[in-house]
Amino acid sequence: MLRVGINGFGTIGKRVADAVRAQPDMTVAGVAKRTPDYEAEIARDRGYSLFVAGEDTRPFTSADIDVAGRVCHLVDESDVVVDATPGGVGASNRSLYEEFETPAVFQGGEDASVAPVSFNARANYDEAVGADSVRVVSCNTTGLSRLLAPIDDRFGIEKVRATLVRRGGDPSQTGRGPINDTLPDPVSIPSHHGPDIQTVFPDLDIDTMGMKVPATLMHIHAVNLTLETTPTAGAVRNLLAAENRLLLVPERLGIDGAGKLKEFTRDAGRPRGDIWENCIWAESITVEPTTGGRGDCYLFQAIHQEADVVPESIDAIRAITGIAGKETSIRRTNDALGVGSGLLGIDAKSDVSTHDAASDD
């Protein structure tokens, strides 16, 4: 049983800890917090051993919260550490993990230079096998990687153009905005997402534009792909429906935005209302022939920024420790968490129309 330490117990860390606990081949060695806030209380309620990310344990003692030691003790006791600290902090922790020779999984808020591999399970699992550390790419890059990998494998991608409409902050990030504005973020092109995708797909021709809006629920991507071939829209739908971390949202459900997606998943019993999959509106998938036998494919997808990197973090743990290959790891992760359409009662394959199914022949 692999002992996994989680350094940071905020938006991502608490989700990763719960996901680790659900796996058949892992256990939570403990979690590290810097302050004895409400999330520390949740860690205690979950029964996780709590370590202090700092030298001073007195604030926890004053709050009547027992601690098992400092973060260095957690690193020493763990077979692998997931660094879920705020962006930029992980890089400063790297020397600690190296000191104890503990493999580390960093998150996408870190610069790509923090680890030798930028990781997405669908796209490049094998590159991470045996690495000392990996960086699970950001929520947006994870979502784009999951979408692009199967399309490129089947139809070839000549060019990607993506506009990312990004939430201003997570629900708990009360200090972030914009409160009443719509911002190009950044004004310059490309946004950082294109170069980040290229850390996973080095040869991909991609341009990305970013916008930030006063919302907290999910990101929305408007994606245009120039394909090397001209598949039908039905063929693209069938391909994406077969991917277990892509969820094709059928028109019959009447889900017209992120608000209803979140309401649906909460009603369906997802923990915290989390959506681990890309949500692709099936009726948005459109293909138009262009010159030279190419096709332009268009679609909209929604990405739950708090959740989609969680399955990838679990797979990254298995990759760098070498305890399972790609297909085995993805299957274990999905089964343990309930990733896929089944939990939501959507059978993506049966929701593809008879006409579309025939067009894949």
C-alpha cells in the first residue's frame, strides 16, 4: 500500500486526499497545513494525520488541534508527496522532497521547470514512469489535453485555436475578481495555456486567447480545430463518447450552461458537486470541410477547475512510483472515484443519434 503525503489541504489538496483514500493501492500518510483554519478542521474530521507546514506548531495547539509533526516528518514518512500548495510555493518545496529522496507530484500552478515531465494521463503517461517528479498540468491544460489527444490520434490536428472564458476565482476565493467586469486575460496573444499545452504536445500548433469573467463555477472553452482529414460531426462525437474522461452532454437534458451542470452533479450525488470529466455539449460539435481535404471542427466544453486535475494527480502518483501502467492506473482511478458517465446516468454512446452512429462506418 503506497503511503501518499499531501502538502497543502486547500481546494486541490483536500480533493486529492479523499481520492487517494478511495484507491485500493494507496493510503493517506497525512496532510500538511500552514494555518489552523476550517480546512484543518475538515482534515481532523476526516481522520487525516495533520502536519504543520512551518516551524511553529503553537497556533494549532492554541486551536486545540493535535498535530503529528512538521511537514518534513510527513515527507520522510511518505513514499510519494503531492504538493498542493499555492502556485509558486511548490518550487520552494522541491529541495525538501529531494533531501528525503521522496518523489513529488506538483500542480499546474507551478512553472513547467519545476519537474522534468508535464503530465496528462491520456496524452503522455509513459513519459512520467520512474521520474523523480512530475507536474500535473493546470485544469485548463488538462481539459484541452484530454480533448486533443484522441482527436489527434484519429484524425490528425493541423491547428488549434481556443478561447478560454475563465472563472474569476474558485468559490472560496473571496478576494479574487473581477467583480463586475470582463477582462482579456492577458491582452497579449497567446495566453499562457498554449505554451503550457506544448509542454505535453511539443509539436502542436496552437493559439489560445484568455478572458476572465465574474463567475466561480467553471471555465468554458470555445475550440476550433483544423483537422488533417474531414470526419463527420457524428464520427467526432462517437470518438469522444468512447473516452472515459470526456462527458458528452446530450441536448435532451436541457443543460445550457455551467450553473445547470453543477446543479446536476450535486443532485446526482457527486462529492462537493465535483465534475472530474470534460463536459462537451454534444450538439456543439460541428465539422465543416475546408481546402485540401481538411476539416474545421468546432465545439464548446466546460472544465470544473476544482476537480478535473484530481484523477490526473492519482495517475501521476502511480506513474512516478511505477506501481501500475497507464491503462491499469486510469481504470483503477476511474473505478474508485466513479469517473465516467455512469454515475450521472448519461450513456454518451447511446445518446449519439442513429444517423451519427452510422456516419462513423
